[in-house]
Amino acid sequence: MASPSATTSSNAIARRFDALRQKSRRALVCYVTAGHPDLDRSLDILRALEEGGADIIELGVPFSDPIADGPIIQASSQRALENGMNFDGALALIDRARLAVPVVLFSYLNPVLAAGADALTRAAEAGASGILITDIPVGADPAREEWLGNGPLAFIRLVAPTTPRDRMAEIARHGSGFVYLISRLGVTGVQESTATSLPETIARLRSATTLPICVGFGISTPAQARSVGELADGVVVGSALVRAAEAGTSSVLSLTRTLREALDG
């Protein structure tokens, strides 16, 4: 399996982390689903995330069988599909938004494959900087992993909390941009607290890679974001923002700002 190639697009993520590191700040990575609650509001929400202080935006490509997602994101994905959203629609949304912060496409493998052999190139041309595929573990499909890793986008890899250190190192070697550490087993969703084993897991991953570490799954409050930010290079907030999107763009903006303030505090 080839290691990722450096590209102008994927380097946007590296530059963002370099800038944050120089200021001793942590990355706020915000997830929303493309086309949810509808196309127009989805565009406004992307801009609200940037205005509120997001450093990186993960834009979910809706999929009919999102097995890694909890009920909030599953429902948003279904609604987005009903609105006609797909991979190309997500690219059009990125192109229209013209964001100054890096955008990572968050997708299952099938929608990307269905988009064709030039899907990654078209994504970069639309303004995406990275891609995260939830259902392709390292070594599961070397040919497609090589395609993803050698493309114009940073290939973000997922690491589970139960992953041994040697496996963590292997995963990180075949990724770029940052490593997404899942804070707990299970699906995405709002949680009252983070796992007590998280500090040890982050330390284990830190010893296995020099890539920035961003922690997600279950982080939903400013207090949780601040606590995790004391250990990791960034935090990922998804379900709480998707739920806020139901209430409107102003709710997304308000939550993003409070998360940003907590991380910077």
C-alpha cells in the first residue's frame, strides 16, 4: 500500500494544524450532514460553522445504511437523501460555500465509488481538503486504499480505543492530515461523559504517530470539548451540531462559538 502523496489540497489541513500549534490552540472540528435540514440551510450552516470558529469542517455524505452513526446523524442522513443529496451534491455545496477553512468529506465507501474514478479529483477541485471513509479499515482493500491515499485529498484514518499500539502505528502510516480517534466503542451520538480510559488511549496513540490527534464520538458540550482538548490536538463535535441544525442556523452558530470559547479557555 502506497503512502499518501503531498498535495496542495491536503496540505491545507497540515497548515491549519501548524498555525494552531504556533498559538497553542486546539482544533475545533465540526461535523454536519450535507443537505440537512435542506439545501439552503445546509449552505448557511457551513458558513455559520466557519463564522463560529470551526478550524475544520467535516461534511457528511448521506448514505442509506450509516451503520457507524447513531440516531441523530442517521435521521439527518435519511432526510438529506430525501432532499436529493448525494456525493456530487456535497461537492456542489462545498463549491458554493467557498469556505476559508479546510473541509473533509465524511463518507462511507459506496457513495465515493459510485461517484466514479475521478471522484477525488473532482472533490479537490470543488474545494475539499480531505476525505474520511468510515468502513475501510487498513488492509481491508489495498487497491482502494492506495487510490484514496495517493489522491489529492488527505486520507483521514479512524482509530478505535481498543486498538493496540502497533496497529495504531500502522493505521497512522497509511493516513495523512490527522488521526481521528474514536473516544468510545459504539456509534456516534451525544453522551453525558467521556470514557475514563481516554487519557491512556490518547497517550498510546501519541506514542505511535506524529500526526495530530482529534477525538470524536460523544463530545457534545463545551465542558467535554475543553477536557478532551487538554489531551488531544483537536475535538470533533457532530451529533450535537446536527441536532442544533434542526433548530436553525443561529443555534449552530451559538453552539460553535461556545465550543470555540471553551477550547480557547
